[in-house]
Amino acid sequence: MRNSEIVCIVCPKGCRALVREKNRRVEITGTECARGAEYVRNEYIEPMRVLTTTLTVESGGKRRLSVRTDGKIKKKLLIPCVRYLKTVKAVPPIHMGEVIVENMLDTGMDLIATDEVE
């Protein structure tokens, strides 16, 4: 049996949920709503995150370009994605919302620019 405490971030209440796993069955207590229970279950089973970082700009007025994934990726893939992005250089001109890397490391998510570089 495995126990974990996860603080729900769905709303400002910050419910402290207790997750118990026994024989591959997950039981959640301590959440006050269905959205919180769903968040805690997903966070326990497969945590997901939006990756936000910066890329080196090849030339232009800025040295770094802020970027993010256009959706959530598995938390365990954050470090491999960041390592990969160290090899990527943004080439101006770049417009906000432009896809910089398609389907980054087969996550199904694109990396998009959150700033402009002329």
C-alpha cells in the first residue's frame, strides 16, 4: 500500500487530499469537489505540466525568446525536453504564437513563441 498527500490547486481552498493505493486501486479523501478529486487523481497517476522556458536567438534585437508548450506534457518529460531545447536556436523574425518546434519529442505538443523578435 502506498500513501501520498497532494495539495489541490484547482481553487483557492487548497484541499489536502490523501491518496491511498492498494492493489492498483486508488482511493482519494480530503477533496471538497469533483474537480479537485479529478485533479488529485491525475496528479497522482500521471502528472502533467506546461513547459515554459527560453531559447537562444540566432540574431536580432534579443538574445533570448520566451516559449511554452501549447498544452500539457508528462512531467517526467520536462527535463528531456529542456535538454533537447538547449540545441534549438530561434531564427528571427519570430511572431507571438508562432510554432518553433512541432510535436516536441513526440509529446503531441508544439512549442510556441510567447514574444516577438524582429
